[in-house]
Amino acid sequence: MTDEQTTQATPNSEENPLEKFLYHQRRAAEAGAKALAGWIPPEVREHTKEAGKEFLMSFKVLVEGAASVMEREANRMRNAAEGHDSGRAGDGPSTTGKTKVKVEVS
């Protein structure tokens, strides 16, 4: 952050004390992060950044795969409900098992 950006972000005297406190806490955290970054070799930072990208990509692949399976199953169930799956209507998933028993109620 340049000095020009810092002066623009400085809270004015009309802001409440909590906003001033948070401003200074944020600045302290930024300065601390910069200090720690100076101790970490550039190669480590580069590999850490790449590892983070790969970590996020793995979850993207996982979510997209799950969405694909869900969509495929939803389509299969729609087709079964419409009678396209095996040529017979009502061939959807059974809620009572493979065999059904007719019961007459009088």
C-alpha cells in the first residue's frame, strides 16, 4: 500500500472509536504479514501458492463430479417416471422393495 493509499484510507476524526480501532488492527496485520513474508524464501512462497491452487482445483473437480452424477441420476429418474427407461410407465424406483402385495380394504 503506498502512502497515498494509506492517507486516503485513514479514518477521519468523525468516525467512531471501533472503526478507528479496526483500521489500526488491519494495518498492524498487514505490516506483520509483510514482515513474515520477508523471512520466507521466494521458492517456498511460489510452491505454497501453487499448492493452494491445486488444493482448490481438487475441490472444484470433486464438486463438478458430484454435480455430474446428480444430474445423471436426476435425468435417469425423470426418464423412468416418463416411461422412457424400459418402455413401461411406473418403472421408477420402488419404495416398497422388489415385490409388491395387493391388499384389499373393505
